[in-house]
Amino acid sequence: MNIKSPSQAFLPSKSYSVQTWQAGQSSLIHKNDVLAEEIPVALVYNGVSHVVMLATPQDLEEFALGFSLTEGILRDKSELYGVDVVEQAQGIELHCEIASAQFSSLKERRRNLLGRTGCGLCGAESIGQAMREPEVRTLVPALKALPHAAIQHAFENIQDGQVLQQATGATHACAWADANGNVLLVREDVGRHNALDKLIGALAQKPPHASGFVLTTSRASYEMVQKVTSVGVSLLAAISAPTGLAVRFAEENGVTLVGFVRDNRHVIYAHPERMNES
């Protein structure tokens, strides 16, 4: 797959001059603060613009691949022939060259979507389109059982891979952990959906040899569960809460859904039979 990376014009974080007020201080404190960037990122398929997202400008080729898979635009990574990163004055266009059959299918169901950093289903033209059943593509080996300790181990170690979050305090992360809870891969973005798509794109480029699960630093929304289901991930753990719709979807699709992951505690909302004490 041909990939062209963006230049230094668009960075995932930048330093800004700020003034800080603090009680008890006689004057404002002047310093530099590092902020995460979010820019418009347009996904363009075979010359036709499909969607514009607000995203952090890093891991863009993985984002393009992961989004294309979880949205059902592609069935396999081999159907994405190349990604050209085209910089514009106010954002980036990702020009994706895809197989003609997939492009024909895309044209039949084109949607005018708006960025999903705050809302998972913005711009869907019908309820049926928004609540679609995913066409499952198995990117990862099946997970038969997982010890509770593995989730806790991943929770304890995910921060080590959150470089952008440590610098800015403003990004979500999604991690791939093995069945022992070892964090093997982390992707970050201002949007939780984008972070998950980047992670899925990375997994599609280099599929893991062993089973594992996804841990997210966000809440577990319906679309987050839908995305992991679409690529065969059978356990999603979230540091925050799930929604009721996410729980029902997980139950219907055989996904173990875990929320409120904290030190020495988590809550299992769907398919607890996959969890064990060993």
C-alpha cells in the first residue's frame, strides 16, 4: 500500500503561550503549555469526498484503513491500494484509492457525515443506516477466556503508551492487550472513535498472532462496541461507563463488555462467561 506522510505543517501537539491565575499569587504566571491538535481530516475515496472528521493529525494511514473497515467500506485491507496525504490550508485530505467493487458499493450508500468526536451517529440518513448490523471481518484470533487480572494489568500499563495524553491531558487512547493483559499497541486521538479506528487500522496492517482485547480510556458507546464487533474483537473494556444501547448490542453480538475499570475493580455488563479467575 502506497502511503505518503504529512509534513511538519500539521503536528499532533503544539506549544502555546498562556497565562495562569492561581489563588494567593500576586501576579499571573506566564508560561508555555502543550495542547493537542484537532484538524479537519477528509476521507476521499477514488476522488469523491465521503466524510470530514475532526481528528489528531497522526497515524493517518491507520485511521483511513481502520475507518474504512469499521464503516464497511472495505472488507479487507487488500482493497485499499494507497493513501495520499494532501495538505490544505485548514486541514488534510486522505485520498484513498480503493477497489472498484467497493467504490461502487460506497456510491450506492453515500452519506454526508460530520465529525464524530462528540456524537457517534451524526449524519446517518436513516435509523436503519445508523443501527446497522456489522459485517464481521475477523482480524484477531478468537478470545475464549480471560482472567480478571488481565484487565487490571492492562489498566495499570496503558498510560505508558499515552505519550500525547501525558503531554497535553486532552486525548483518548485505545490499546490492544494480549490475554495476559500486556499492552502491545496504543493509539491516541482527541476523539475516542478515531483512536479506536487508528488502533483497528494498525491491527489490520499487522494482525496479532494471539488473542487479546481492547481497552479504551473513554466510555463504551454503542458505536465503540459496533466497531470492535465488526473486526472480530470479542472483549471491550472501558475506563468509563457503557450506555444501555451498547450493552444490548454487546449481548446480541457475543461481545464481553466491561466498564468502570479502576484499581482492583471493574464491572461486567455483557457475556461474563468469558471471564475467569485463573
